[in-house]
Amino acid sequence: MFLKQALLVTTWLFSLNASSQNFAKNPKKVDSIVSLLKTQPNDSVKVANIHFLFDYFVYKDAEKGKYYADEEIRISKLINNETGLANGYYNYGVYYNTIDKEDSARIYYKKAYNLFDKLNNDNGKHSASYGLAILEYDYGNHDEALEITKKNIDLYENKINDSIRLAIDYDFIALIYAAKGNFKLAIANSLKAVRILEKSNKPIRLADALSHLADHELSLEDFTKSLEHKKKALSIYRENDDKYYVTVALNDIGNTYYYLKDYDNALEYLKKGLDTANALNLVDIKRNLLDNLGKTYTATKDYQKALENLNQALKIAEETKQNYRKSEILNNLGTLYNETNKPLKALSTFNEAIDLGKKFKNSEALGNSFYNRSDTYLNLKQPQLALTDYKQYTTIKDSIFSKEKTQQIEELRTIYETEKKEQQIQIQKNEIELLGAKNKVSNLQRILLALALALALIAVYAFYQRNKRNKLAKEKAESDLEFKTKELTTHALHLAKKNEVLNDLKQKAKILKADANADPGYQMLIQTINFDLQDDNNWENFSKYFEQVHKGFNNKAQKLYPNVTKNDLRLMALLKMNLSSKEIANILNISNDGIKKARQRLRKKMGLDSNESLEVVVIAI
């Protein structure tokens, strides 16, 4: 089934003002500034203090934050302080985004940007456009958010020396790529952010970037790397007494251990996280921790604790109207009911999860619900309904598979274009360095060197361009081949897994059919499964992928070994991919003994000696 990532997903609206962060850590300083404002004259210092107070209050008390944004705009207009006015408009954008008024937020971010642009204030322009990017991200407009953030990166790479802002942009663009499903690009950009922040004195920002990097690694199911990055982030959060994100990290680490099936460590971290969440009254994180504890207790067969934790998680989701999360909790609860032989409760639970999955378009949770409900229907001896649900599951899984292929193609294209751009930038830098060196020589040397350089550059440039074109063409060909190879392997494993699940379903149906009072529909179910397993369309689709990677393989094999049949060529193709005997058996829908016999027949037709490896010979074709 699908990997369900039950991490706490949070959009970070980064504060770009270091001073306001320092005030936020010391409430006494905030109180002193509030008192100071009563006697302070209307000047730029007062405007700056009001700006700091807005930063401090907006996420604690949005309306109080708005009051300080109002004051910042009012006083800035009185003293004709356009920078303060632009900051006030920006703060309005933040406020309206906080209370989910998208249109108003967008208006004020744009007003702020235009005024900052008029003032040639690049840092202000960056803050305003960054606000717009986050706004687009929050509303699912990922391409728009990506375009805005790329422009910010260009600004800071080429014009402004501000590594922290650049790191923030890289980290944010990684979040966008992750939301689009392009996890390799997400990891590449997260690593850029981490490398910059490792050289800075911003530990919390580094911890945030490491935490995001861990999330991207988890999405690619590299659990070991994910744990490594998340534990580094946890250590930094603890050192800086950031209790909120300590709790988030404990939840994420526990969940990662769950996927590693290290349930003891999973329970240890999740329990610690729950203690902290209870102490700080962090409701959303508590819901995730309870859900993760519930599914972990189910895995360890501690069903009573599993039920207690899942019911508590479900109660929080209902009270906070988090229906998206509720469907995931219901899936875990339904699985628990299946495990404890309560099919009617499981059915009711999965029905509700499916309704929510459809309503909120949660494809992953919906697919899991159909898969689990098919098991429930089998337990209830309703084979036709089980088959219908299984087909729904495979349809969703295939659509996700197709989406992932599209995302992989986009990744390869972006990587190729990025590398091409970096090479062009390097050429420009080399040319600038050559010009700089040329300006240091005397007039006579300059003339002679210019002539020599001109001739050399023409020759080198022509040679370099040819090599560059060849290199780019080679890299593109290699990238295309690598992608096609991965696509072929994914398709083969997908086919093997599908056939394995179908065979499992078939065996369950045969067992239930043996019951004297069995529904005659079980025989129809078995026939339907057999038809699907023997469907030649599955093999034809696989053959298209195979031919793209291993062109002319069948023709070469038939020339070398004229006696091989169509079925032999199928086996040879799977051996060429270096698949295991179990995977080959699932794809060809034959038993392990059948695979052994097929290999023996193929060896005989190919005339191989007993000391020759069939795999080595086939792979060499």
C-alpha cells in the first residue's frame, strides 16, 4: 500500500527581522517598549519600535498585531516616512494572511512591493514578494510560488549579499518542490539551505532547514537519512529551548521509527512527544502523536492501548474540524478493527473514511481505505464487493503512479536546465576573469595579449562549445536512459506487487469458497482474478518500457539462440533486469518450481554448460 506520511506539516512564515525575534524571546523588553511608546515622539525610531511590536504580537493575538500595523501606517503618513509606510502595508499582508483573507493579503503585499520598488529597497521587495510566494503556496498555487521564489533567488545571488535570505529562499523552494512531488529537487535545494546556514549564527533556521530536509528524505523512503537530519534538528531545538519544535521533532522521529518497524524506539519518542504536547497544550501535535501511537500499538498487538490512543486522536480531529486528518485516523482505526476481528465496526469506519477522502480529495488516504475495506468485505464473505474495492484501490494507485512519472520527468528537465544555466554562468565568470587579467598588463602587452587571447579564446571557445554540447547531449541522454530504466524497474515491481496481491486475494477467496454455505460469487471472483493475471495487455505495456531501455534485445537474443520461444524471451527480459525469482514468478504468474523448470528449459535451448551463469549470459546480450 501507499506510504502514509503522518508528519505535522507546517508552513513557516519566516520572520526576516532579527531584532523582533530577540524581543520575542524577552517579554520584559516588549513591555518596556510598550511603555516607551506612550511618551515617545512621532519619529522613525517610534515607527521601528511599533514594527517590532507587530512582529511580536501578530501570531499570538492577530487583532493586537493589526492595531500596531494601523499605528505604523498612521504615524508613517504623519511624518512622511515612506519606508515605514511600506513596512506597514507589508504587515497588513501578514495580518490578513494570518486570518485567512487571501485577497486582502495579496493587495497589501503588492502595495508594499510597489512602494519598496519605488524606494529601491531590495530587502523590502524581497520580504513582500516572499509574502506573496507563501500566500500562493498556502492556497496550492505551487507554480506561482515557485516563479516568485526563483526571482528572489536570482536577486540575492546576483545583486545582494545576504546569505540568510538566500538560505530561506532555498529552503522555501524545497518545500514547494516537495508539495509538487519533486522530492529530489526538494532535497537538492534543502541541502543548499543547510550548507549556507551551517556557516551562519542562526541555529534555529538551521534546525528548520534540517527538519525539512528530513521530511523530504522520508518522502523518498530513505528513513536512515531522515532520522539523521531530524535528530540533528532535535538537538538544536533542545539547545535553544524551542519546546514547540522539540515536540514536532519527537513526533516525526517516532513516526520514522514506525516505518523502520523499530516499534520500541517509535513508542519511546512518541511518548516523550505526547508528554511535552500535554504540558504545552499543543492540540494539533497531540492529535498526530496519538494517531501515530495508535497505529504503533496496533503493530505491536497492544490493541487496548491502540484503541484508546486512536479514539483520543479522533476526538481532537472532530473538535478542531480537521477532516483531512480525520480520514487518516479512521483508516488506522479501521485497520485495528480488522485486526481484532470486528468487521462490521471496520466497515462502518472505512465507509466514513472513504466519504471524507472523496470530499477532501485525499488520494493516498482514499486508496488505503478502499484497500482495507476490501479485506473487510472478504471477512464478511462478500467477494464481489471486495473485488470492486480492490479495483478502486488499483485505479487510485495507478493514477498516483502516473502522476509520479510526470513529476520525475519534470525533475529531470529542471535538473538539466539548472546544470545548463550553471555552466553558462561559469563561462561568463571565466570570461570576466580573463578580462580582468588583461587590464593589468601594459599597453603594448595588452595589444599583444589581446590578439593572442582573441585567437586562443576563439579556438578554446569553439572547442569548449563543442565539448559542452557533446557533454550536455551525453548528460541528457544518460538522464533520459536513467529515467527510463527507473521507470521500467518501477513498472516491473508494480506489476509484480499487483500480481502478488491478486494471488493473495485469490487464495483468500478459495478458502472462503470451500465453505459449504459459500456464496457462488467466490467462483466468479476467482475467474475475474485469473483473467486479470493472464491479461496480455500488462505484458505489452511492460514490453514497451523494456524496448526503450534495451533496444533490439529480442532480435539479438533470437539471432544468438534461434530455438527460444516467446515465453522464453519474456523470462530472458526479466533476467536481463536482474529481478529476483520471486518477482519474476509474480510477474509471469507461475510458481517458484515453475520458474526453476523454465530456467532449466532455457539453459538447454541456449546450450549453456553447468558452470555458466544464466543471468550473466542474458545480461551480456
